[in-house]
Amino acid sequence: MKIFVKTRRDNAPQTTHHIRKPPLPFWKHFLAPVSICVLLSGCVDDHGKGAMHVATSRCFSKYPLAKGTAYKRFSCIYQAHSQYGPDAMGTHSALLQQIDQASLRVGQDIDSGVLTVAEGETALHWVTRKAYYQASQHASPPRATQNSGITQITAEKET
């Protein structure tokens, strides 16, 4: 068996003494909120890139690449790029605008039945490669030939 030693307690109530801290200077009250706002605006201000990516992602999910919705899809993407402008698109904004214009034409061709979805995808890949080639000037450009109204994509072969 354990034996506990009793300690004596005073019957007097215990009082707590609060030590007052000196008040903070006026400018320190606003230093934390201002610094947080400055830091957040520096981190968040991406010139609309994030919002533009969200808008274009919505276009991809809302309009599938299929006959009847292809032009709407590329029109939606074009409008998102136009809304947020060159700052959001970055250094290759002119390149993206060229790709958008070509995509609108491919979307019209898919919707009208001139191109199948697979042919449209191939045309989009070709347009993108060609635009990036023109921007970089590092590789030989792909070549497209016109055959009975349907765009056929051929890569230039080195001989």
C-alpha cells in the first residue's frame, strides 16, 4: 500500500497578478497585415496565367474534340486566351495566337465533316509543330500537302 503525504493548503484565495505589457507602437499594428498582403500579392500575381489555364481547362472538359463540338472547343480556348491577353500567355503569345487561329479552322473542318477527328488531331499536331518551328528556327519544318480537300500530313524526310 502506498502512503501519500498530505500537504497543507492555505484557505486564502489565490489571486492572479497580470503584468501589463507596454503597448505596441502604432506602426507595428499594421506591419503584419501589410507584409502579409504584400507577400500574397507577390506570390499570387501571375499575370492571369493560372486563371487562363483554369478557363482553357474548362473548355477542354466542356467541349470534347468531336464532330459538332470541335469549333466550340477551339473558340472557347481562343476567347480565354484573348480575355487574359499576352501577359498571361507569356513570351510565346504570338505563337499561341497563330495556333488558336489554325485550331479554329481545323475545328470548322471537323464539324463540317471535311476532316475526321483523327485527321483533325493530326492536323493540330502538325500546326503546333510548325508554329514552334517558326518560333525556334532549330528544326526542319513539317510539310502539309492538300489532297482532294483533306489535309494530309507528311513529315519532311531527309534523304
